[in-house]
Amino acid sequence: MDYLIDTMDNKYEQLETIGRGNFGEVYKCRDREKNTFASMKRILFRYQDDGVPGSVIRGVALLKELDHPNIISLLDVLDDEKWVDLVFEYLEMDLWRFMGTYPRIGKDPNLTKSFLYQILSDSYRILHRNLKPRNIMVDVDKKIVKIADYGLARPVDAPVAFTYQVLSPGYKAPELLIDAKYSTPVDIWSVGCIFAEMVTHHPLFNGQCEHTAIMEMFSLLGVPNVETWPGVTSLGINLSNPEALVSGVRRSLSDVVKGLEPTGIDLLAQMLCLNPCRRITARDALIHAYFRNA
């Protein structure tokens, strides 16, 4: 049964719960005045006296500055003594659900190319730090993707408090796994993992912990050395026995990401360069040969 969300003005009517997390819950709602759908993320305060968390304030400020067709729009902010409600435009499903719901369409090479281009189109402006299929929303009818969940995002030129408790291991860049300093290349790595997953409909890396994730990376991409990643020996990786850092027989990207055209494999390899300093940038990725016939 529908009922009103207890906001300060009862502007929105709750229809159903569509997500839960440590922060609180996400609801599908109806704007009572406009008769349109919206997505409301309710963030509970851990300690009532603390007020709105700093991460929420930063995320709201950033979203208000961003105006891009591939970024989810923040429509409203409603606060209470115990929580804050962030109201976003409503999209029916995320990329993870889209790939499962529309497997045939989801494996369309042209659609994969279009989605990747859209994701990259705004990646160079901010450091998101939490890119994964569940944080990319899909407008199924218009075939538009929109990046969501900016709780950990920062402007590129803003000072960053380095936190490593971001993402699941399967989308973490190697520099995050070894607690090294990081910047925007971590997002390019995550988008590369998403790119591969759009082609195969399977996560590229399945590591459930950081150690196994590192071994999966090295098994697929090779063990780094001082030539391919200068300074890597100072990051705590013991390279004295490279064979101990891989599992199974090494395979190439073209073996793992079957069906991806050669220019796509080349772009993917540059996005998944272990050395973040040599990883392709979003700007350069957007002019890569892979997109020439898009």
C-alpha cells in the first residue's frame, strides 16, 4: 500500500523500496505535484548530534555543480533531525540488471561502444572512486547511461583524503589494492573492467579479497617490473618470485574478452595498464580508433 514518506513537506509518495545499504534505503517515489517518478536515497545519521555527514555535503555540492547528460540529476534535498533525503531522477535499472535482463541487446557491439563512450564522456572531470555496473543507471528506451552514487567523488583538482575502502576488489585498480597513492587513473581502470563485462556479461576479475584480485590481474596482464612500472618495488610488492604472484596459465585479453574487435582490445589493454602513470586518460580514450565508426 502506498504511503507518504515522512519528509518535512510530504512532497513525495513512496511506492516501493528499491535498494538498501549501510547508509539507509532507496525508494521509488512519486512527486505529488508533478506526478512524475523519482528515486529517493535516505541517508540515516549514525549519531544524531553529528548532523549531515561531510561526505553527503560534498556529494550534494558536487552534483549541484555538475550538469551533464550522463550524470544522474539531483532534483531535491530534504533534511530531518535523523536523516537527509536525496531525490534523484528515476531510471528503472542499473547496468548490472540491464545486462541480465536484456542479454541479446546488452551484447550488441554498437551499444557497448555507445555506453562506453557515454561513461568516459564525463570521467575526466571528477574522481568518482566507486564506478561499477550497479552505479551506472540505464535509460532503457533512450539507450542512455548515467553515472550515479557520488558519495566518494571529488573534483579532479580538489585535495583528496585517501581512502582505500572503496569498491569491491573486482573493480579496484592495482594501486588501490596495494594502498599506493592514486588519482583519476583508478576510474579508468574501473571503466575498463566495466567495458570487458559489457562484452562478456561476466566480471573480468572475481577476486573476493585483495590478494586473489592482485593474482588475477598479474595472471592476465603480466607481473610488473621496474621497466613497466618504475618504483613498483617500493610499493610493497615482492617481485623476487614472479611465478608466486600468478595463478594458472596466463591468457591474453583477446582470449578472455572474446568477440571484442582488435581496436577494442587495444583500448581495453591501455585502460588496464598496471602502471597508473601509463594508463590511458579519458580524453585520449574518447579519440581512440575504437570509436571512429561509432
